[in-house]
Amino acid sequence: MTATPPTSSPVPDGDQDADFDDLARKFVRVARLRHPRAHLVLRVLLGVLAAVCLLATITRASLVPLIPLAGLAVAGYAAWRFRAATTDRQLVGRVTVFAVAVAVSLWSMSYLARTLL
């Protein structure tokens, strides 16, 4: 019995071996994450979500709707650090932190609205 060396499965554009840096570069190019308008849109999204939390605090006369602001603050910090990313790998990492923080904030908003309020 002879063992044949494993080969990696082909990926688009004919590359046989894809490392994380190549995948990050392709992701950044496809999602246009280096474009300043994308950063502006993400910051506006955070502002709208924060305004919703503040408006809910005023209308409910309770401080409970302010809980999701913690996740939005983390997402805001990640969005602020977008410009400082020098490599595509750093940018993908910061976008991932942004997306997870926004997802946790949205989840906490829905959880609070469903159970506590």
C-alpha cells in the first residue's frame, strides 16, 4: 500500500493552495471594505441603532433599553479602527468584531423587548 500525498481542493481562479491572507484579500475586494463609503454606512447604522435604544429609554421611562449600547460601543470602536487597519487580515478581523457586536446588540434588543419589557 502506498500513500499518495493529499492535495488541497481547487478554489476559484485556479489556485490550488489558498492561505488566509489570500482569502482575506478576496473578501475585502468583493465586499469593498476598503471603500470609505462602506465605513460611513456602518457608522450611520450604529448611530441609528443607538438612537433607537435612546428613544426606547425615553418612551419606556426605564434604563433597561440602554443595555444593548454596550455591544454598540464595541462595534463603534471596531468601526473607528477600520481606518487604522494596514492589512486585509486586520480589516477582516475588525469587520468580524463589528458584525458580532452588532449581532449581540440586536439579539439583546429583541430579548429585552420580548421578556423584560
